[in-house]
Amino acid sequence: MPRFSNVGRIALVPAAIVCMVALPGCGSKVNQDNFAALKPDMTEADVIKLLGKPTATETSKGLMGDMTKDVWKDGNKSITVEFVMGRILSMEKVGF
């Protein structure tokens, strides 16, 4: 097993602190850029590729076919997308 010198250990501490502070804020996919990337007629699978698994999902039957409402939340920010027959019908953002 390789051993680190004291200099090597000291150099790891600042790098670890930077990772702990910087990375949590970078992980949210609920942001303006991703909302702007949503396009009418995108499939639900395409949206999930972009935003990840939704925080909440509701399904219902409508006059136009099966409807799904997916919500992605991060703190006070959210993106809500409604799908009809698997394609975007409407999009909404809150908190940004």
C-alpha cells in the first residue's frame, strides 16, 4: 500500500475542502439553463435524461390521452412539465 509523505497529506486537505464546498451547489439540474433546454414536443424520456428522475409524478386520463405531470424540486426552485401521450404539453419554472 503506498504511503503519503506529510507534504502529500497536507496537499490533499485543501483539495478535499474545495470539493466539499464547490460540488454540492453544482449538482442541481433545476436551473435556468436546463429549463431553457426544454422544447415543445420533447419526449418524457428526453426530459428525464436532461433533468434526472422527477421528485414527484402525477398521472391522469384526459380528453387528449394519458397525461403525466412531473416535478423536479431543489429547495425553493422547481420545474414542472406536463406531458400528453409522452410529449411536452406545458412547462413552468418557479424560484428562478
